[in-house]
Amino acid sequence: MSYEFTPSGKFSVKYNGNTYKRWKAGRSPDDKKYWKDDKGNYGCDCGAPLGRYHNLSCDCEQCPICKGQLLSCGHMKVFMTKEQRVEAEKPKMRRIMEVGVSKG
């Protein structure tokens, strides 16, 4: 079975008047999270090869805005497409509706 890596999200955004570009795998200032396999190839948990963008939910990607972990710093939504933001809100809305129904 072959695996086709497809990065997700926006790769460059304007935020508070500045333009920020996501780093490609292996190019960020914090490359310590990359592992090296027994053949000497570097990689990441999301499958991004060196020089390609991460999947947006990858825990290896560093935020170009605050330099924290993009997955948990709060800036990830800035790099999401409109469709990704809508999808991300669905579980949250389901939880709100479930709580409302159980109280009702």
C-alpha cells in the first residue's frame, strides 16, 4: 500500500499586520522533535518528509507567530481554512447540544 502525504491548512497568513509563513519540516528553528530512522532519514509523526509542510494537526510543527507548539498554542485556527474551522467546531457544538438536552 502506498501512502500519499498531503499537507493541510494555509501556508502563509496575515496576522496583526504581519505575514507569517509556516515552516517546512526540518526547517524550523526547533528541529529537535524530528527523529532519524535506521537508514538516516528524518521524519515526523504526521508523515511529512523534510522540506514539505506538516499536516495542520501535527504535534511537531512550531508556530511561526509565537514559536510555541502550533497544535496547542492557540494560533492553529489562524492557519486553518474556512472549511477546517467549520469541521473543528462540529464536535464542540455537539457537546453543547448534548449538555443542553441532558439538562432539559
